[in-house]
Amino acid sequence: MEMKAEAMKTVIGQGGEPTNEEGVLLTMSTLTEDGVIAVKNAACERLLNQRVELKMKSKKINDCLNRFHVALPKPRDQKERPACIPQAVLEAKAKQAAEKEKRKTEKELEDEYGGAGVYSASLRKNYILANDEWKEDTMPEILDGHNVYDFIDPDILLRLEELEREEGLRQAEEEGDDFEMDGQELSLEEQEALAEIRKKKSLLIQQHRMRKSTAESRPVVPRKFDTDRKFTTGRMGRQLSSLGLDPSLAIKRARSKSRGRKRERSVDKREGDGGDAMDIDDNQASKKLRLRSRSRSRSQSRPPGEVIPGEGLKDSAQKIKAIKLAKKSVLKRNKNARRGEADRVIPTLKPKHLFSGKRSIGKTQRR
């Protein structure tokens, strides 16, 4: 319902009652919307005061009053010190209010310039430029064969020089940190060794690249067919000897690691010794070898009834009985094809979508 009245007087009393001693007379117009905000603020303020009074009369307020403290500063002298607002702030606030009054909303501009479908909002009017006339200028993307966006920044050349200078300093630091032998401060023998090492390094890099390029098509050759013998103890010994190192310990260690477990052989008889004395020595040596071979023999599998210390079983009979009970306990689970003790799935042996509405043998004749 549209109200045509130019002015309507509204009286607000306490608690929504008619006019009384505490009533306030306010005027507003629904046609021009003058005074509506003032009436709304007055009503909200009265409602808020009423709620505060009700809370002050409640019993819970006594528990909270001791937590509140209102600090009132004591005057030091007779001078008055009112609130001081800087003049710049007042001017800025007045300027913002004036701009807000002057500024029109997009809805008002749309109604002013032809309505929806006719008015098109400008996205450039808020651009911050040196001259406001430049806001609606057409902005080219390509000019004289060059991209315009490459020349937008006026300080791009200075920044490029700074970046190049920083990059040069960084590269100089990295080159200073890296240790590179130029061979000028080395002796003749050291220079020859350095040249040999670099040559060897380049050869290894080339071999690795060749192997990597043909890794998928190259067959795997067993070690016994490797005629080159690239990785052998003899080759390692030659390399260490060429470097001036003793290769005996390294070869011995490599052979001891590569040698597998073998049976102990009996002690060969020495030629030229006496027969009886040799037999006694051979018997003693064979006994020692047998004892050593037993100690070094591989671990044998234990029988199922043997009790291991720490299992908590008294003897082998108790262990055999426990094994039988364990097998008997899982027999039903295995028969039902359960996955474990927690498998309690009840399968649907006759799913309804497969068996509902199906006629068994002989039903066709009696229907």
C-alpha cells in the first residue's frame, strides 16, 4: 500500500505505549523519506535502554559488578582540556562528506542515462592518472611493431641495469667460491696427474652417456661372459699401484668379501715328513676342523615340538598340545573362508535380484 501523505507524526513512548510524560514527538515523511532514520535510531536507543534496565534489575548483575571499574581521572588544575580534533582531520572529514553528497551511485547514473541496456558503466573512471582526460583514451597493444607493455615502466632500464649488476656480483662470488685448478701453481708431475685425472673423468662421462642412451636396448651380460673384466681385483690393484698405493690390503678385503661359504678342506699332507707322526697330526687337525665346521655350520630347522626358552611352555608335550588347539581353533574359520578373526561378513547366498520371480522345474504345467 503506497502512502500518499506528505507528513506523518509519530509518537514513541516507553514500551510502545501511547504518549505519556516520557514520550518524544518526532516527525517523518514516507514520501520524501525525511526523518525515518531519526525515528529508527530513537526507537532502537529506547529499546536498548530498556534492556539495560532489565539486566540491572536481575540477580546476576551483582556477580558482575565487582568486575567493572570506571576510571575517572582527577583534575590536576583548574584548566579545561576538552577533546581536541586536529584541523586536518576535520577538513578531510568535511571533504569526504562533500564528495559523498556529490557522488552518484551507478543506479542513479543508469536511470539518468537511459536505464538498463542503454547505460554502460565505465571501468576507467577510477584510474589514477596525471591527467583525467587520459582515462578514456584508447590504449594500443602494438605500436611500431613493439609490444606497448614492454615500455610502460619508465624506470625499466634502470632496474634492468641494477639486476644485471646484481647478477654479475653473484656470479663473481660463485666463481670465487668454486675451487678450480688452473695448473699454473702445480709442479710438472702434478700437472701430468691432473691432466690424466681430467682425461679419465671425460672418458667416464662419455661411457656413462653411451650406456644411458642404449640402456633399454642393451642386453644384460652375465659376469662369467664379461670378457673385458672391467671390475676385478687385478684391475683395482693396477690402478692403486699406479697411484703409488699398496693394493695388498684392499685386494685381500675384496676377496674375503666376495668369497662364499665353502666346506673346510682337510689338511694336505706335507711331502717328506714321517708317516706315523703325520697321521697323529692329521687326526688332531681333522678333529679341530670338524669342531670348527660344526660351530660354523648353518642353523638347522628345529622340530615343531622343541621348546625354546622364553616361550612360556613347560615341555614339548605341552607345546604339541598348544599347536593342536591352535589348529583346531582356526579350522572352522578356514572352512567358512573367513579372512581372520574379525571377519564377520554374512554373505547373501541368494540375492533377491537374481532369484525373485524365477520359476523352478515343474511350475509351468501347474500354473
